[in-house]
Amino acid sequence: MRRNSLVLLLLAFGTLAAIPAPVGPDGTPLTVEALRGELEDFGFELAEAYYALDAYGEEVDTEPIYEKYAYLDDPALVDWLRSLENDATDPLERRSYAYLVKNLEDNLLWFPLEELYYDYLTTEASAVIEVGGEDIPYRQMDDVIFREDDRDRRRELWTAERTFIVDEINPRLAVVVEATRRECRELGFDDFVDYYAKINERDFAKLTGDCLYILGTTRGLFEGLARERAEEVFPDLALQDVRSYDRGQLWRTDEFDKNFPAEGLIPLWLEFTAGLGIDFQSLGNILLDSEDRPEKQPRAACWPMRVPEDVRVLVKPSGGFTDYETLFHEMGHALHFAFTDPGLPYELKLLGDDAVTETYAFAFENVFENPAFLKEAVGMTDDEEIRRFRREQLFTEISGLRSYCVSFLYELTLHGVEADPLESYRALVDWAGVWTRTDEEYDTGVYYTNEDFYTTSYLNAWLLETLVRETLTDKFGDEWWRDPVAGDFLEGLWSQGYKATPGEIAAELGYAEISPVPLVERLIRQEEETRPGD
């Protein structure tokens, strides 16, 4: 055990008030303010390294960073902060200590795993797969398959990608999963499920119930939309014959991409923010990198390097609506961080519940479901085209929502039950899905989970975003994005950083709880609104 038995007994009986401050790297007792600074510097240096990996595919060495901040890998720091948390009487002060504890507990867990996880990331970043005489960076494979019209070529590409995943990626991720379980037990937790739920104060029982409710109430919607979309895209294929390498075609927006030209992307974003009363170009604290580089991670990301003064957004445009949706999502993050009150302590600027920032990202991404926005801002003029576009986006949203529900339920099994991952994955996917799969189609997803339960942030954000969306519409109308007062309202929410929890934000908006019911009701309404006429 990393913690000695005396410390565990003290934790159990809650008598930690007398724990003195540990000694810092300069040989003097640490202060909370000094620890904040060290944690922020460590996070920034680590983020710089991984930003270079994602942005430029650089081989980065994080070992010197971990060596420099090795003293943060110390259970005594956690016990000291726990004692301060126990003594604190102000709720916000207690939350600050809890967030710092979470950050330090994550250090205790991930420091020993860094080398293993970095091996996986660098393998993924540097891999090039040869397919039919063409060399394709592994990180581009999914997008290449997505955009390939020829089915035989898609199958060939997918087979090559699957071979690489099974031979190179899965074994590395399997090692990470087992090492994570082992380290959690070293820290006194049952497994990673137990660790994550306790450290992040996640109610996994409630979220499990929410996911089961969503999967049950949207199954009919999803089946109908999937069948409808598959018949449009693959008129000669039965639904059960649509394979993994085909399904990406169902989410392509080629028919509508003429409305989303590359040259219109940034102007639309600037028009959107200007309508909210935000002069984006004068902010000065958001760096947007939209350059197309082969080694660049295709998955868009917002990097809050130092909040609020240094926020970076990586996007890799490939043309069409996807670029617009992605940019608006990542900019939702970026504006949240950029408008965070600089006077907040580090932990309330960056270390809280990520469902908060995902909520704001979803709110901006989903503006493309707003028919008024599509007509007035995007320039779609044909009502039938708007209806079909919104229906395709509804199919995409329900697909993604159900996928995250399944992923979360599977992660509970992967990290909490010592069973055969492949068989567990197969059983859950077959139970929840409408797609049939060949044996070869299961093992590409068995380890492609969110290794840090980030699915929980997405799922909780999906629920909260519905409430934010309703509030914006109720207060400012369907064209809320044209109202600077709505911008002021959002800036007020953003300024809180992570100070407020999702539940507190919902209460601030006037809702008694966060529930999946409003989300499902919205999806049902959108299906009715976009249903084809006779």
C-alpha cells in the first residue's frame, strides 16, 4: 500500500486536523497558494508536451517534467489537504480543497502509468499504415474511410486499420487497463470505477439509471431513423448488412456541404460571436490553429493551457458541415475558459467537473439544429432542405448519445469487473445496438473507451445543455444568438469557471434537478418536427 496503516486509520476516523504541511521542494513547509502554483505549472508543462504531440506529432519526452515535479506524487500532500478540507467551514473553500485533492490523487494514479500511456500515444501518433501501395498516417485512417465512396476500398482500408488496432493498439491499452486497476488498489480503492466515482463525486448508480432510461426511450426513435437513413444511403443493402466500414457514410453531410464552404467558416463564427456582443478578434487569449498537417491529431480539441490567459484550439478542417460543427463546439470550450474570472483560484478555473465546459461546447455546436439559425445565418432558404438537414442531425445526435451511454456502461464492466473484455463488449453492444456485427467488428472497439471516464462528462453535459438551450430560448427567443444580452448572460455563466457544479448551474437556471427526461422529450419533439410529410 502506498499509504501506511496509520494514515489509513486516521482517514477512517476523520482525525486529520493535526497533520502539518509537508515540506516543499525548497525545504520549507508548503502553503496552499504555493501548491496551487506548482500544480498549475506542472499542468502547463505537461499540456505543452502533449499539445506538441497532437499539433505537430512531435516525439516528446515527458520524463523530465515528471522528474521535476516528482514531489507531487506524495500521499502526504493528499492527507494534508484532506485535513484542511475537513476543517473548512465555508462550502466553497471545502470545494477548493476537494478539487486540489482530486488533482493530487490523479497524480498518484497517473505518475506510475505515464510511461505506459505515453507508449500508446506515441505509437498511435507515429504509425503509418500501407494500404494498396498508399501510406496513410494511422490518425487519418478513420477520416479516409469516412470519405471513401467505394465500398471495396473502404473494406480494404478498414481491414488494414483493424489489423493495426488488434496487433499494436489493443495490447498496449490492455496493459494500461490492468496497470490502472493495480495502481487504484495500491491507493486503497477497489478498482478504477471505485476510484473515479469517489474522487470525482460521481453518482454512477444514478448515471447508470439515466443511461438505461435513454437507451430504452430512444430505441424506437433510433431504429426508425437508422433504417430510414440506411435506405437512403444504401438502397441495395439490408440494414443487417451495413458493416462498420459503411456506417460512417450514414453521417456524411455531402448533400448539405454546399451550404458550408471552407471560406465561410471563420466569417460565420465571427458573425455569431458579434451577434452575442463579443468581439472575438480582440480577445487576445484564444489561439486558433486550423492548419492542415498530416501529423496533426484529426480529433479537434481545446487546450486550456493557463486559464484564462492562454487558450488554444486545434481543428483540422476537411471540408463541409463537420468543420463548422467542430469549430463551434471547441469554441464553446474556448470562450468558457477565456471568460473565466482570472481572480478565481487555479482549482476553480480548471479542476472541476468537465461536464460544465462540455455543456457550453454542446450549446454552441447544437445551434446548427436551430431552424432560424440555419435560415438567417447559414443561408439555407428551402424549408424542405432545412427539415432534411435537421433530421439527419437528429439521427447523428441520437446515435452519439446512445453510443456514449453504451460506452459508459461498458467502461463500468471493463474497469470494475475482471471478466473477458471482448465477451463483455460483445454482449453489451449486441443488447443495446441495432447493427449486426461480424466477429471481426468487435475487437476494434473493445479498448477504445474513454480511459478516464470522460463519457460521464459528455453524458451529464447532454442533460444540462438541454436546460441551457431551453433557458436561452425562453429568455431571448429563437434567435438568442443575435442578442448581446444573451451574450452577457453566457459570459456570466462562463465567468464562474468551475466554481459552480452542474447541479448548481441547473438550479441557477431554475431547474430542480438534472434529469434525462427533458432531453428525451426534446429529441421526440425534433423527430416529430422533422418527420417527412405525406
